[in-house]
Amino acid sequence: MKKMLIAVFVAGILIAVFAAGAHAASNRRTMVPRVAYTEPENDTVIDLAGKKTLTFGWKQQPVPGGGREGFRFRLYKGFDYALIAKEELARDILSIDVPADKFEDGATYSWHVEQRDSAGMLWSLHDTWSFKVTKKN
């Protein structure tokens, strides 16, 4: 009986430690601020006729606990996650230019940026913005 009580007690401690760790990691992920985008605007049509690049930009956000390691940019064709461009950027870079020849006339694209917490190496949650491209002269 004594061995069984000890086993139950140890199992309870292990479950509590695991649950606390999982909650801390989940809570910490939500503590890394989302990135606020500036351009291109969400749900818009962008005319790339005669342009060489399209600039994607975002604002400086509060620094996560432990500091900011950097940003992760992703650009997709449509919403089916056909990756067009990806880039890992330094913590002080707040925009990226993508060559206009990567975009097709009439196609829809979606994009997002996350910031990484250097202490926990966790990526922030992110919003996804989209736009449609036209290349008419």
C-alpha cells in the first residue's frame, strides 16, 4: 500500500510538472508580440506594371522577453501555401523587397511576418494579409 501511494504521488508530481511546462511554453508564445504590418495593405489590388519590386513592411513592436532575435517573412501564392519567397531577417530590418517578376497578373497572394524571441527561440503568432496583383500598362 505504501509503495502504491508513493507511485501515485510521484505520478501526480510528474503530471503537474509537465502541465506547468506546457502551459509556460504556450503562455510564453503568446507573450511574443505579433508584428504589425504597414504595406502592402490587406485585401487590396496592387498594380505592378512597370515596377521592379514590391515592398513589404512592418512596424517595430515591443521587444519580447529576453530580446528579439529577428523576423521571419513568408509570401505565398493564394492561400494554398505555395511558397513564393521566404527570408530570415535581422532584428532591425522592417521591410523586404520582392522582385515583381515573382508575381503573376490576376493572382492572389498572402503573406505574414513573425518575430522571434531570442531567449526561448519562440516565434510570435501572426496575422495573414492578402492582395491581388495586376500588371496592366
